[in-house]
Amino acid sequence: MLDLWNAAFFSGMNGADAFVSQIPVRVQKEGSTAHIGGGEMDYKLCSVNFSFPARDAQGMTEEEFLGAPFRLGTQMAGEQAKLVYNVLKTPSPHGMPLEWKIGELQFDQVLAIWEKMEVNFGSDGMPQWPSIVLQPEARSELMEKLKLWHSDPECRMKWGDLVARKRKEFDERQAHRRLVD
């Protein structure tokens, strides 16, 4: 019964927040910080509560027995997401908040944000842009604007210049890396 309870809890926790579910879970045996982006974040206690009469699930329906831990897992994922999003709101080379009023997004805003961020390049030479986390309305607007900007020669030129600068920065970082045996 405990295995079923735990499976339902983690199913709720891992499927509740699309962003948090992509963060790999690793066992950590020492220390009090985790790495996120290019920096560290202190562990914060997250807790959710639930109680039911101790009767070893006797007289409980499947929904009562498995639904409770699933909902509990969903609540836990929500608490974890709040903590992660608060860390990601802090500007860093790996994460930069971008806020705008719906309908007012400008190309130069997006360009300025990407300018401040660290961008890696894959073995194919293509930039590996950091992920963007947006609300559905903001995502729709960004996708529409990207199509418009892609067809604008001035925007394409600015974008090409940015990619060239980011490639140079990446090459310099790679040249100064310390390789360890």
C-alpha cells in the first residue's frame, strides 16, 4: 500500500508543473545548495499536509486512497515551482526576466534580454538558446511577433549580429576553460 501511495504522490508531483517536471531529480548527500542556471540556490523546505483516519485504507475507495496522494503531489510541485520561479526572477547570465504588457512586445526588448544572457553553441555550430517560460497569452504574442521579425531585414541583421557576438563570447569561454583529469 505504501508503494502505491508513493507512486500516486510522485505521479502527481512530476506531472503537475510542466517546467518543474523537466528538472532532473538527483540525490544529494551533502551540502545545502543546488545549482540552477549558473548559480546556486539554497534549499528551502516545502511542505504540504493531508490527514485521514489510520485504517490501512479499509473502507476507502480507489479515488480516496490514490487521489489524495496525487493531489498532495500536485500541491508539492506547486510549492517547488514557486521557489524555482522566484530564483529564476533574479537576473543572471542564465536567466533573465522579460516582462511586457500584452500587445506591446518590441524586438529590441527581446534582443536586449538575449544580449545579457550566456548562450552556448552545439557541435553543429547552432546556438543553444535558453528556455523561455511564458504564460499562454504571452507565448502566442511572442510567436506571432517572431514571424514578423523574421521577415524584417533589419531585425534579421540585428539578430545575426547578436549570434556572431554570442559565438565569439562562447569561443572565448571555451578557450579559458580549465580541463580536469
